Amino acid sequence: MLDLIWLVPALPLAGAAVNLLLGRRLGKAAGRLATALVALAFAVSVGALLDLLAHGSEERVHVTRLFDWISAGSFSVDVAFLVDPLSITMALVVTGVGALIHLYAIGYMDNDPRIGTFFAYLNLFVFFMLVLVLADNYLLLFVGWEGVGLCSYLLIGFWYERPTAASAATKAFVTTRIGDAGMLLGIVLIFVHVGSLDFGVVFDEAAGELTQGAATAISLLLLAGAIGKSAQLPLHVWLPDAMEGPTPVSALIHAATMVTAGVYLVIRSHVLFEVSGTALTVVLVIGLISALYAALASIGQFDIKRALAYSTMSQIGFMFFAAGMGFYTGAMLLLVCHAFYKALLFLTAGNVLHGLHDETDMRRMGGLRADMPVSTVWFAIGALSLAGIPPLAGFFAKDHIVGFASTSGRDLAWILATIGAFLSALYIARPLFLTFFGRRRNEERAHEAPGPMQAPLAALALLTVVGGLVLGVTPETGRLAVFLEPVVGAVEHGEGALRDGALIAISVVVAVAAVIVAYWIWASERVNWQAFPERQPELAGWLANAFYLNALYAWLVQFPGKGLGRALRVVDERVIDGAVNGVADEVEDASHLAPAIQRGFVRTYALAFLLGAVALLLFLGLRIV
Amino acid sequence: MSTPISYFLVVSAMLFSIGTIGVLVRKNALIIFMSVELQLNAVNLSLVAFSRMHNELDGQVLAFFSMVVAAAEVVVGLAIIVTVYRRRRSASVDDLTVLRG
């Protein structure tokens, strides 16, 4: 199976090709075909995983070279796929969660006339994402990286008739492009210093010969790409707007897979970041600040999907925070578990949107648990998992990371992370209570989603419940941590100011307290939360507008941009057009002289001929004489 | 003794001048056309005269050419004049000033 790894990306690619060419004719079968191919890719990935497990833990690296891609002088790049514990974990998440979301999308996109195109894009996305995670060198990774960006653009703007969707798509593409430019420079720098882009060669060289300065430069440039793709500060502004896309897209691309590519990149390149040291600290700080910032912003949102988008950003902040501490297995555990429960949350939000005819404002929901009992259960499982209520997956993942901050002696980071955990539980319990509990604020009766849409949710809910227990009960000996150890190294258990038991207790108390506070504010009817924006207009404004960073960027980019545009317009109109039009005007003025002798009387012309002929004859005659 | 060449040339020049004045002073397209024919035939006359003076046939051959071409030209020219007359009820060249600058 390991040699057949190329099938994993090839299957979704085939699906994309078929759906693009024949999507219109296939009709509803397009979704089934796309789902089946992704599920098949998942099956191949499982086969590869089993093959990998059959080897000893130190031999679990397998590179499949398909063909020479670029060969120019000393620069050569192959199309080669790397199967190791890290990449196969990512591939399993992408294909597994991806297949479930595809299955859900069949029902969700049922009435869309362009369903074939939709599934073609979705399959294309899975293909590029798999290229990204399975690539054996930075250039191939970059191809996947840009490819998922393209698909993200296409899918955010899928309903391009809506101007907001079209501009959100452009915003996402342009914003991530800023980071990607840095990443491309980083890749060039790797080649300059190492002379190869293959992961194996780069990491071997990096550990020995790379200077700290070079490693820092490379790492920070790669980090720029990671920040753009993973919507971390300061390149996060595109993610909330990206919610204009169809909900399955939000679940697959903007929650479970693509936005975690940045975390994957950092973990994959951890050798470079460690040589640098500084870069790792930057990762930690950016992650922590993003986590807290996005958590606060999420509390201010009333659009259910935007609240979830900020929650995604916050969770990825936690992943970066973990990676920045060198706790890569913790970051991966959160990545995997987050993929489960965030996909669950988004798809359940999709059920709500479906049931309420695309109503996204939580102020006009409330009390939906009577109409949608099953969806309520799904959302509750997802939300409580994110909040960190044991024994759900999110509890283990987040608890490990927060606890690691303490056991590795970073007390300030631990305090901030604990605050972040409290805010996470608060912001995710909020949509749960606002949407499904409390007073009914919408006359319309919602209808529960049909069975085919509930099946993938049941699977995701199951994964959310057992994921943590199966993959990582403890930070050091969890299954995922042990599995990933050959790639990212073992987790060292340090001694912090607090004992493990105390850390876990604090973590649980914080989560439970936050959920209770959320219930008290948003569901108990004792707090008039709807009056909050009037009572505290400033604070509400800061939260709802995510601290006005969007406005700040708009101001920073817009004013110089418009000024430059105006200046260029003057140059264009006065100098360039002026020169061209000036020449034309002169020619036109000169041409007004000609009509004076073109009076239209034939006799005038005849006379002119005669005079000309006489003049010529006189001239010739005089010369001869 | 044959007639001196100058007699022919004088007649030819007189015909050509009459034709030229006709072209310049008349308005009616048909008259102008006739005047042009007069000019052509004036030239034909001098061609034939020179041909006889030099005892060579080149000039006469050229005169035949110009007659044939003139005949063809008359066909086309008359057709144009008739068409213009039908559309405008006038054969005056002074009315045909649409293409002035």
C-alpha cells in the first residue's frame, strides 16, 4: 500500500476532472461520485497506515518518487510523496473528515443548480491538500499550498452572484498571498543555504551546518506563509469574511483542514525553527495572542458562522502556541481533535441555517432545541468538547497544551493560556445557548435536517467523544504522541510550579465555570444580554468589530492606496494621455487646412490639372531651350 | 509634296483648346464629356500626323488604342451620368459636391 500512496491524491483529482467535465450531466450523482472517491482515498490512507505500523517505529518513513519534475543544473526537484507518521496523520484527517463533509454536502447542496462544479472544486481542494501534506519537498508542498488557496478562493466565492461573497473570496486570496510571498522567499533561501528542497536533506543539513541567523530568516519567512494560511495575527482578517462560502466549505477548508496547514508547516519544519530558537518564540507569542484576541472577538459576534470562525482562529492560536513551546504532539492532537469537533460544529450550524432558511443571526434564533433535538445534541457535544469538558476530545487536547506551559516552566504563558481556555469555553457555550436554548426569538418553526445529513454528524460526534480517549489520554504516552515521536521527538515531562493533578483540576474547573457563566448570561433569562450593546456601546463595538483591526487595515491600505491611485491618475491623464492626445490634436488642426482646396467642384479640379500640366510643360520646355 | 506637319498640329491644338475650354466652362456633364472626347481626338490627330511624318506605324497603333479605350470609357461614363441624372433629375456637375472636404 505504501507504494500506492499516489492514489490518495490521484483519486480526488480524478473526481474533480470528471465533475468539471461531466458535472452538468451527472446531476445529483456528482456528489456521490466525489464522496466515494474521497472515501476510497481514505481507505488507501488507512492501508498505508497499517503498512506503516507493521514497520518498527524508527523505520516508519517511506518516500515514493514518481518522476523528475524540475532539473536545472544543481537544482532538481522530484514529484515525491513522503509517508511518515506526521503526513499520514494529516492525510487521514483530510480524507476522513473530508469524506464525511462531502457526504453531508450532498444533502446540503441538494438544490444548488451548480452542484457538479461545487463537488469538482471540493475534490480539487482535497487533492491539493493531500499534495500539501504528502509532499516530500518544499516546492511540491508549495504547489499544494497555493492550490488549496485557489480552491478556497473558488469556494468562498461559489455564490459569486452575491457581491459580499465575491469580495470575501478576493480578500481571502489577497491576504494569504501576502504570507505566501514570504513563504516563497523562505523556500528560495532554503535552496540558497542548503542546495536542496527535499525535507530529508534540508533537515539533516539544518541540524548541523545551518547558522542560527539563516535558520531564523528561513523560519520567519515560512512562518509568514503559515500565519496567512492559518489566519493568525496579523493576517487573520480574511477568515471571518470567508464564512460567505457554503457551510460545508467553511467546515472542510476554514475549520478542519486548510487553515491548519500552517500548523503542519511549522511542525514539519520544526528542525529549522529549533535551530533558530527565536522563531519558535515568535510562533509561541503569535499563537497565544491570536488565541486570546480571537476568543474575545468571538464573544462579540452575533453571526453564528463568524463566531465559529473566530473560534477556529483561537483554536489554531492554541496549536501555534503548543508548537512554539516545542510541544508538537500536543499541537497535532489538538489539530486532529479540532478537525473532528469543529467540523461537527460547523455542519450542525449548517443544519440550523438549512432549517431556518439561511438565517445566521443568533439574535433571531433561540430555543431551537424543541425543533431540532438531534442537532442540539450534536452541537452540545462539539461545544462542550471545545470548552474542554472531560472526557471529550477537546478536553485532552487543550488540557495537555495548557498544562505543558506550566510543566515546562512558562508560568506567565500558562496564566494567559488558562484565561484563553476560560474564554474559549465561554465563546463556544454562547452560540450553544443562544441558538438552542433560552427564549424563542423567531416565529418561524425550524425543520430538522434529513437523515443523510445527520449520518456524517453522528460519525463526527462519535469521533469527538472517543477521539481524545483513543489518541491521547496523557501528553507523553498518548497513542498519537507515541506514533509521532520518530518525526517530532518525544515529549519531555518537566516539573512545574503545580502538580499534574492540580493542573487538570484547574483546567476542568475553568471549563465548567465558563459554561455555567455562559448559561447564566445567555440562557437563564436573568441577564438582559440583548441590551449590552446599548449599555456598553464602546466595549460591544470593540468586540463585535474584532478590535477594529479590519478598519485599521482598511485605513492603512486604503488611504495611501487611494492617494497613489489619484496621483497616478493625474500622471496618466495629464502626461501620458496629454502627449498622445496633443499629437492627435495638432494633426487634426493641420487637417482642417486641406478642405479649403477640396471644394467639390469638378471644374476647379480640372483647372488645377490644366494649370499643373501647363506649368510642367513650361518647365520642361524652358529646360530644353 | 504632302501637307506640312504644322497644319495638322495647329488643327490639333485648336481642337484640344476648344475641348479644354469646354471642360472648364460648361456645367452639363454630357457636354463636358463631349469636350473630353474632343481633346482625346485632338491628341489622336497629332499622333497620326507624327506617325506619317516619321513613316512609322507606332503612332497610328497608339491612336487605335486610345480610340478603343475612349469607347470603353464612354460606355462607363455615360452609364454613370444616366444613373446620376435618374437619381437627381440634373446633369450639372456643380451639384455633385457630396465628396467635398
